[in-house]
Amino acid sequence: MERKIVGVKFVKVGKIYDFDAGNISDLQVGDVVVVETSRGKQLGEVIEFGKSSPGAPEGGWKAVERKATPADLVSKQVWQGRELEVIHTCENRIKELRLKGIKILAADYSFEGARLTIQFNSEVDEKADLKSLRPDMQRRFAPTQVELRQVGPRDVAKAICGIGACGLENRCCCQFLSDFNSISIRMAKEQGIDGTGYRTVINTNAEAGQTVFHLHFHVLGGRILRWPPG
């Protein structure tokens, strides 16, 4: 079977993942498909078609299972309608357990409801002690498999959105900047400084010398970098 690598996106502003769609002959950009992910079966939109990938990941590309049906789309909407209840239930249990500095950001069901991922951030600990929160949520939403996933400040900013520090009405990360890490890492590798350490600087808006809005990345390395910069 001929490999046909396509790029699939699961959220509007998010990373594009590669899948093998060689088993589907009539696939087009914009089609919604069913794929198997680390969080169970998900619905995603085909963003790039006929993509040329530089090399297969370890274990090969996962296959696109099929195009989504109207019933699949309705199922996804039904489970999405229950996600707000999950957030409220989890927040109430956090208060009962007296967990400090824990903020629930989102709840995400797989489209058929087999898995539930609850994203949270800790303002106190890098590795939060959630006590009995996960097993409590597992019992409450069984038989769905529940995962609690801790995320960092950048994910919090993306979820909340709002005005950026530069004054932009909506932060870049919730509009179009979906994969910041890969940009700086790739630039560092091209310059041969990824192994010794580097600093990423981003210029944006008038006071950073940008007369037309855009993001300008600088990757600095090759010497000892001190703080403040200079």
C-alpha cells in the first residue's frame, strides 16, 4: 500500500500531527477523520494533504482509521457538552481536599467518551500532590478512563488567552503560535548550539523595534550568556 502522509490538527490553534492515509482514496483537505492517539480515538481535521515527511517516527506512522461520519460528529458534541460538568465537579473536589494553588484549565473527552483528560496547573509545586483527586474523578466518571495532566504557564496563557504583555488584544499563542518550542530548537540545531545551551529572544511591537506586527526570533549562543543581557 502506498503511503500518503497527511497533517491532522485536533484544535484550531494546535500542533499538526502526521498520519498515514494510504488506506483512504477520497480524502481531502478539510475532511474530519478518526485517528488513534495517546489519548484514545480522536476526531481531527486534515490540514495538509500529500505531505512529504522527512522520515518515519519510531514505530512508523499511525494510520487514519476512516473519515468521520455524521454520527461521530454528534457523539463528539454530546461528550463536549459534559466537559463543563467535569470541570465544576473537579473544582468542588479540590476545595473539599483543600488543595492549594490548583487550577483546572480544561476537560477533554475523546469523541466516543472512552477517555477523559483533565488539564490542571499548580501555582505552588512543579509536581503537585493531588491526594485522592484522580481516583475520586475516576470513580465519579467511570467507566471512562480518567487522566489528570499537569501543564505549565505557557499552556495556562494559551487557555486563558486575553491581552498579551505586548498589548495585542489576544495573545499570539491562542491565535496562531501553536508550536513555539520546535522553532527555537530547530534554529539552535542549525547553528550547532543546541548541546551547549542558548537563549531565545522574541521581539514584537513598536518598543521592540517592530513597526509592522510580527514575531522576530533570535537564538543566542556560542558563549556564556549573563543576566541581565548585555
